[in-house]
Amino acid sequence: MIIARVVGSAVATVKAGKLSGFKLLIVQEVTANNKPLADRAPFVAVDTVGAGEGELVFVITGSSARYTDVTENVPVDAAIVAIVDSLEVDGETSFRKA
Amino acid sequence: MIIARVVGSAVATVKAGKLSGFKLLIVQEVTANNKPLADRAPFVAVDTVGAGEGELVFVITGSSARYTDVTENVPVDAAIVAIVDSLEVDGETSFRKA
Amino acid sequence: MIIARVVGSAVATVKAGKLSGFKLLIVQEVTANNKPLADRAPFVAVDTVGAGEGELVFVITGSSARYTDVTENVPVDAAIVAIVDSLEVDGETSFRKA
Amino acid sequence: MIIARVVGSAVATVKAGKLSGFKLLIVQEVTANNKPLADRAPFVAVDTVGAGEGELVFVITGSSARYTDVTENVPVDAAIVAIVDSLEVDGETSFRKA
Amino acid sequence: MIIARVVGSAVATVKAGKLSGFKLLIVQEVTANNKPLADRAPFVAVDTVGAGEGELVFVITGSSARYTDVTENVPVDAAIVAIVDSLEVDGETSFRKA
């Protein structure tokens, strides 16, 4: 799972039918210290947990994005599956949700 | 899902039988501001939503490309599944369809 | 699908049984102008369309490589599924088969 | 499988239901000499073998992360499936667990 | 399929049950001339063909690694499926097994 921050959202009226009703969020991969990774472009993930802009989230990519309770057989390759409360790296808290 | 711009199209007469009838478009990954990502090469995606050249689209890659209503079991690893109306990043509209 | 050029071939006598009979070609990812991408290493794809050395082809990767008529359940992660006749980018023909 | 070191852990209360009960560890890809790869960002993997911080592990990514005895159909794209005892490269022991 | 050289091996006592009995080899991606690709880290693949250290092999990654005769439903994302006899690039033999 990628550690990412929700940085925005997308609107698309014309889309695959099975995508209807999903919130499409723009996410940016970050370090465990919540710093954006300069060489990773933002991408779009479907939200399955009610994530909001600015929150740190875990994004799963690939076929597993179709294995949440709400995305079965949906043509998605990235899904937000968790909102991060805190991260600990090398014994230090690197991130804690405000 | 990758944010990409449709930059062209491809013609291939000799191809896997199950690819017959699909429009093969050349797409270029872009930023949320519609700037091409220099380090990403254009690639080919099947169109499932009637996208046209110059439009911003969302492309799904991997096995999920086989999960639209029209690509089931088709040997494709990239499919255009949405035409972007607008993108919002950090509270600002970064892209709006003309 | 990756735009690639067939640059060679491989011989491997000892291999997974289900790979028997497949032509294993070496392909190099290229731009839509048929220029090799320096940072992409050549890799091996099974041929499903009778592609020949020097031809531009489309290669699908990942699980979809098992979804052509001839590769069902075969342990392959890259398959040539089309021979490119022509590519058009930004309204110009960027490649046409000789 | 990626050679990685467990560098931390994550807490996420709001998450996909099927992720409940899994230990979410932060891992960093390393060389066979246990040196972190500077250009790889840490990511999150579910632990399936009782790995602890500081240990070298093997991480599988993609759909195969759903094929351990405990992750069947769980929306995960990275799973720790082994704790490394030792690695040998070019005839030398490059890593041995303390 | 990736062209790789077997550069070592791994020992892991604690591992997913379904991995028992598999030989875990460390492989390094190489060019068609058997030169290591500096920007690719060594990784671990299960051996399905009796490959030995120093040999050039083809490695399949992703879900297809579960489609050899011996890895069905095994949590692996990389499998050695062939031992390379020879490679030909641009009409020249770039590699021949000693």
C-alpha cells in the first residue's frame, strides 16, 4: 500500500457505467513524514472510506483495488482503503493525524 | 487511474482477434495541470467512452482494464474509462474542460 | 499497451512446459516516433501475431498477457498482440510501416 | 519478491473492513547487503509471518499478496511472506540475521 | 519476461506455508549482453526450472508467476521459467550460454 495524501478531487461525467457513484480523489504519494515524493505524479483513486482532502491515506493499486466491499468487479486500479492515524518509523512518530 | 491526455491514435490490421473493433488511442500521462510528464512515454489504451484527441482522460492499467462493460476477457492492459470535466487540487481548479 | 520494436529473439531449451512452442522475441520500448527509450531495458515477450524483427508492435504486460486466444493460463507476463501499421500523434503521422 | 527491511508500523482506525486485525508494517526496499535503496519510498505491507521492526523480509506485491493463507480476498497489494535468515550473493554471505 | 542473471540465493525459515520447498534465488536484471542494469535492485524469484548461479534466465513477474505447473495458488510474484541458451539482437548473438 502506498502512503499518500489526498490533494484534490475530479469530476468526470462521461465514464464507465460501473464507476458511477464513486468519489474520485486525486492523491499524491508521500514519505512517512508526509513529504510529497517529487518523482511521483498525482493519480486518481476511488475513495472507499470517506477520506477528505489533506488526509493521509493508504492506497492499494492493481487488481486488489477491486477487492474492497464496494469495488467488486469495478474497473478501478487504485482505491483508498484506510485513513492514517499515525505512522512510526525507527521508533519515532513520523506522522500523527491532527 | 492515470491522468492522461489523448495525443493520437494507432492503426494495426494484424492483431489479436479479440482486439477487433476497439479504437486504439495513444495517451500521454500529464500532471493535474495538464502538463506532460517528460519521463513517461506515450502508450496505447483502448477507448471505452468515446474520448477524442486532446481530451483529458482517466486510464486504468493492469487487469482492471478487462473489467469495463466492453472489455471483459479482452487482452488489454490499459483502458480509457472516463473523460475529465475538471480537476481540483489544493482548493484550486487545476483543469477544466474547454 | 507498450509501443515496442522487435529487436531480436531468444532460445531457451529448459523452460516451463507450458511455454513450449511459443516464439520468444526480444522487444525494446520506443516512442511514437520509433526511437528507443534509453531508460527501458529490452525484455522478452511471446509472439501471438507472427511479428518479425524490426517491426513495431504493441505489447501487453501483466495478467492480460494470458488473455489472448493462444496464451490462456500460460505463464507469460508479456505478449505481442498487434503489428503496428501507423501511428498518428498531434495530427501528424509519427510512424508508418515500410 | 522484494528484499525489504521493516522500518516501522502504522495505525489506521478507519479502514476497509477486511483489513481489520492485520498488522500494517512500513517497509523499505534494501539491497542484498541491507542498504536502503534511496530511490524507493517506504510503503505499507500486511504482516503474515510475525515480522518485527529491523528484520529483513521478503515482500510480495500485486495480486499474489492475496494468496497467503490469511489474506485470501483481502484488499492488500503487499504482504510480508518470509523473514530472511541469510542471503548469499556471488558466493559471499551478504546478510545474516543477528 | 525479464532477462536476469542468478546471482545468489536466500534462506528463510519463517515463511508462508505455501512457500515451503521452493528454492528462492536472487536475480539481477541484465541487458541482452548480460550487463547488470545499475538502476534495478536484485530481487528474489522462485526457481521452477532448476536454474543455477551465474545462469541467465527469464523471470516472469506478477500474477503469471502463479501459473507454472508448480506454483499454482502459491503466494509468489516472481518465478524463473526458463534458462537462456542464447539471445540474438539486431542480427548478432548477444549472449550464448557457455
